[in-house]
Amino acid sequence: MNNLWIFGFEALWSPIFLSMMILVLVAYFLIIGKYRSYIPHAEKVSKKQQFYFVTGIVLLYLVKGGPIDLLGHIIFSAHMTEMAILYTVVPPLLLLGLPNWLLERVIQVRVVRLLLSTVGKPLVALLLFNALFSIYHLPVVFDAVKQSYIGHPIFLAILFVSALLMWWPVLNPLPDHQTLSEIKKIGYMFANGMLLTPACALIIFASTPLFATYTDPQAWMKAMELCVPTDTLSSLQLTGPDFLGWMPVVEDQQTGGVIMKIIQEIVYGTVIGYVFFRWARREREKEKNEAPALPPYVQTKP
């Protein structure tokens, strides 16, 4: 971490992005608190939901505005840690943190309604996210996007929206908008894990460096310009990412693929367990409610 301070406070902590995340949290607590009384049928938001949303925003800031984002431009394993948290951890936390009455109003927004009615359908959302994630990590695409001021934020924003859409069929709490049964949600998450495996396997089992932005000094410097002020970068006279003294490039690359797969398996497995036990609990309650009442015991005289 000490080596990262040479890039300056702005590159390390992204004050502008931090301000944006603080504004989002302020708006969230104002809506569910002070202004909730102005919204019809708006119930009090539980502490658990508030915890989910705040945790999601904090993680979003740490991986896109904090040191992890800067480190992800230098070593590939940090990049894959960022990807894993950003797309498999943050979206479900944000969705779980939004109360039903707020979600109802969000999905009435024309753009959101259009997305849900088209690419938000379970099969489409499933294929879209995994296809975009895999395409992004093709070396030719990855190096081009990583060095583009415009392409990099646009591609990551599209990927994040696709991640939210991918999680929606599983974590959507609105009865009128359910598209999958509990058992289908489990199958959906298994399919997600399977579709993400090829991209991770390509990275894990590659025996040569795949990405120029982590090996070629010129490509690396151009990628670093996306998160470090140009004047700061030029004054450091760095020759490449090897200044950090991290592990060899291929080992770092393989470690990144393993990290992505492990985090994905943990998150998906947790969600599958959550869905399964919720489904089993509902089935038990349903059977209990449908069971015929036993007649009262009547004692007869001998």
C-alpha cells in the first residue's frame, strides 16, 4: 500500500466518486426516513435492509474509487478481485437493501421498465451478463477497453447494469413481478456458475501472459492514465507494473482467475442455499396450513 501513495491522494481515494457515493447514501436515508411519510403505503425499512444497502455502496466505493481500483490497473489479481466484488457481491446487496415500495416505484421508470421487459427476462439476462463478462476478458477487447477514456467507463457501466438484471430474477421480492419459481432460481444460479467457468478457465490455465496492459510498459502507462493524473504519472518515471515487486505476470494472472472463481462460487453457493431454505420453509408452512384439522378428542363413558 505504501508504494501506491506515490500516485497521490486523488488517484488512491477518488474524492469525486466518494462524494457521489455519499450523496447516494444521503438520498437513500432521506427517502426511507424523512420523506417516507409522503409515499403511500411506504413501510419502515428494516435495519437488515439498511445494512445490505450501505454495505453494497461501501464495497462499490472501495472497488471502484478506493485503492483496489488503482491496484487493479497494476496487478491482474487485484483487477479480478474488483470484478468479483463489483458484479457478484454488490448488485445483490443493493437489491436486497431496497424496500418493496421503493422498488415498485423504480421499476415504473420508463427506462427501467424497458430494460426489464427486454433484456431483463431471465434467459436473456443470464446470457447477456456472462457473454459481456467473457467478451470483456478477451485479450484484444480487454487491452482496447483498458486504454480507452470513453470505452472503459461505458463498458463497465453496461456490465454493471447487466449484472443487476442478471440478479433481478433471483432476488426480486415483488410477487407481481416474479418470473421464476424457487426451484428454477436454483437452476438459474447453477447455470450462471457454469457459464462463467470458461472465461475463468481461459485465464487460469493460460501459460503465457494474455494482457498487454500488464506486460507492455507503453500499454500499461496508457491504462494508468485513466486513474492517475497525467502530470503525476509522468513525474514518476515508472517503466512498468513490475515496480510493485509483485509475483510474476503469469502467476498473477492465474491467481486472478482463481480469485474470481472462488468468490463467485461462494456468493452463488450462498444465494442457492438462501433460496433453497426459503423455499423449503415456505413448503413446510404451506403443508401445515393445508393439513386438515383433527377432530377434538371425545371421552365416552364406559
